[in-house]
Amino acid sequence: MSVTRKLLQLLLFGVLTCLIHAQEPSTWQVIQEQIWNVNCIGCHIDGTTFAEQSDLILTEDAAYEELINVVPNNSTAAEDGLVRVGTEGLLSLYNSFLWEKINAPEQEHFYSDHPYYGAIMPLGLPVLTHGELNFIEEWILGGAPEEGVVADTTLLDDTTRYEPPEFVPLAPPEFGLQLQLGPFDVPPNYEREFLYWVPLDSLEFIYIKRFEIMMRPGSHHFIAYTFRNDIPPWLLPEPFVYRDLRDEFGNYIDANLIQMLYHSFGVGTQWPQLNYHFPPGTALKLNVSRGLDLNSHYINQSDTTYQGEVYLNIHYAEPEEVEAIAHTLALNNRDFILPPHDTTTVTRTYWIDEVYGQPINVFQLFSHAHEHMLDFQVYIVGGEQDGELVYFSNDWQHPPILELDPPLYLDTDQGLELVATYYNWTDEPIEFGLLGSDEMMILFGYYYTDEESSVEINPALPDVLTLHPVYPNPFNARTEIRFQLPSQRKVELTIHDLLGRQVKSLTQDVLPAGEHAAFWGGRDEENQIVSSGIYIIRLESGEQRVVRKILFLK
């Protein structure tokens, strides 16, 4: 073969190669068409509240410019120095807010280390596949170009997705309270739902800045309720007892249902695990004077008995940390009937003025329904945002948790319209009910008002011996006991059991006038951990004595 002919063949091969690559779509084009268009633009399109909240449009005409080297709208991510997508290769991968938001396999890191970044995306849809994530990762590592090929499209062949890890009991919080349910049996082909009252024996409010929930597989939901102040004392249930809502034959137990009329939502989830941080400076204020009523619901569709188990960690906020008080949002529509063999859309509007009486700032929303739900939508009514969609779910088992940063401000002339669509495939009408085969239409969440916290931090110096409310109470790690003296004197601060026996001496000293603090970690004089239960704190000085009750939980 002549040299000239060989050179012509090489030249022809090069031209063909260039033509082939010229016809191959760019990596960015593949991301736009196969990932953004499929998973993201339903929310990130001009005119939607989601797009306005994030200030991010992902349609083809705007997506690249909206992402590349743009500071995110999330204030915490911006303060951390992130951009939506950087162009410096490896250096940019973990400085890209986009990568933090979509990298589901690292969600434990995401929620633990970056609790104010919002939720893993795409919201309300399955997380991106491992192939999609690998493809986007290669694009960012390649400098995130708009033109050219920097990732192999065969990566997209991997359609597996991240699966949550196996159940692991939670470690108790350092400053807070841990409550545990179970392990308990869930019979085969049975829905077990029960209540379990934990009296906290305190007249205080608690301030929650974070809570964690971990459940064994098979759970439908877990909720920790408080009781309203108007519940008659005689109606309070027996403590530390499983109160099943139905008997072994499936019949409701009325005596165990009546207390639910006095429930107020506290914290809860349908997700197998949740680690939720309230926004910085914000804490949920709960009146725990009547304890917490724990509600667990498991659905066993197998032929064998399995075990359920739930852990709840409540992390306390110091009162001086609190700048805004969070309140629970719970909009519950019970007035609907779903005809048999039909698709029905139920609509209900809740006006802010009628429900709350003042403007609210909503920073979290999530829906609650049962197996007949097809989709659950929430719209703003009234004002300039009238008709805007602010929440969507088509997953009744694990509804998305929408975190709004900045919060959604709703004035008194506005409202939230709940629109839920159901398909009743049975032969009987379906109404509101507690079973998974019944239906529900509830919107949960949290909000705060524009009023600042009125937490009392430094009360005036008293004229008499004063033992302040103990905080935290109940506790299972360490609690602080604060007291004030009107003058210098000898005091004795001791812990006693309910029979009056001394368990621990905390101080027997002469102390100056003013405020003092002591700590108790639930141990006796032999440094052994005491049993769970109610104990008495006794502060004595001369003829004066002040006592308070405290609940220790292992």
C-alpha cells in the first residue's frame, strides 16, 4: 500500500470520526433532555412557586445559565460559599449545591451535616438513578461544559437507585429526650395501630430544635401527639401501656379512641427514618404538661408475624437560642365520600384568617393519605399568588417533605386549597378512617408568625428561696437545676424517690445571694444509673423548703 493511499485512509477515518462525534449530543444536552426534562422541569418552570422559592428555572432556554457559577437562593448554602454548579472539575464537585441536592446515596451526610439545605431532589419523585448521578458527576468533573462530550452515555444504563440502610437504633441525644416503642409484634395480614402515653409530669413547655425518628420496616406512620389543655383529667390514659385501636378481630376499641379527640400534632413522619432540624433560631414549642401520646401504625401484608420498633429523639433548644416559635400546621378534612369503582377529586380550602387569625410563614409541608390516593396537590388562593401550586405528592406511603427557604408568607386574605384525587377500586363507598384501606386528607407542616419569642430567660431575683422549673424535664442524659437565693445562706439540694428516700445529694454548701445551677445525670450516690421514673428535687435552707418533680427516662 502506497504512503499516499495510507494517508488518505487515515484522513478519511479522521473525518468519519469527527462526523460521528459531531452527531453525538453533548453531555449537557443529554442531561437536559433525559434528566432535567423528565424529573425536574415540572417544578422548575417559570411561574411556579417552586421556581420562585429556589429562583431556579430548568427549562432548555434557561437551565445552563441558571446553574453555572450562580449563587444558590438557599441562604445557608450561599453562606457556605457554594454555587449551583462550578466549572473547576473535582474542586467544584462538592462545592456545587446541585450535587448536594441530588446525591441521594450521601443523604445521611446531607441531612446531618447540612440540615438547612432543604430536601433531596427531585421532590415527590424517585431519587435519580445511580447511572444518572454518575453521568452528572462526570459532567461536573469535566468542567460542566455546555458543548462537547465528557461523559459516557452507557453510564445511564444503570437504573438502580439508592435504598435506605437497615434499621439501626438511635443513640440518645446529648441534650434532650429519647423515647422508644417496642419491639412489639405485628400479626400477619393485619394493621396494628396503637397509642402509648408517656406522662412527663411537668408544667413546662419544651423547645425542640431537632428531632429524629427511626422505625423498623413496615411502618405506615409514627406521630407524637400532645394533649390539649381541655382534656378531662379522668380521661387521661394509663401510662406506659399499649392501647391498640382495634381488637384481634379488627373491631375498634372505643375506650382507646376517645382520647384522640383531644390530640394536637407534635412531630411525626411516614418515612422510615427522619432527621429534621428546625430553621436556625427557630424551635417548636410544645406544652408537655400532659405528656406525649405516641401513635404507631404498622401494616403487615405478609403471612408471618414481624416486629415493629420506633425510636424518637427530641433535641432541646436552650431558651436563649430561640428567636422564633414554630407552630404545627395540621389541616384535616374528614368530610368526603369516595364512591365505589370511581375516581374522585376532593377539594377543601382553609383561609388563613379563619384558621390562624394572623399572617403565617410556612417553612414545611407534607401530606398524609392512604392507599387510594392518586395525587395530593396544594394551591395558594387569594392575593398575587392565587392559583399557584405549592405542594404535590403522588406517593401515599412516603409523601415528600417540602422545606421552604425562604418561608411561604400567607396573609390573612389568603388560604391553602387542598386538592386530593382518589381511586376507589372496591365495591363499597370509602370515607375518612384510620385503616390504610380507608382514606385521609391531611396537610401537616410547621409555620411561625412575625411575633418574636417571649421566652423568659432571666426572672427577677426573688424575695424567697426559689427553685426554677427544671430543664430539660423529662430527661435521659443530664438536666440542669437552677435556683435562686435572696441572701447568703447554707442550702441543701437533694434528689429523692417517691418514697422519700434520698437518692443523691447535689450540694450542701453556703452560697451567696443570686442564681445558682446544679446538674443531675440520673445517678445515685454509688454512681449507678437509677431506674426510670419520677423523682423529687428538694431545695432546703433553714425553715424553707421547695420541691419539684422530675421524670428520668433511661
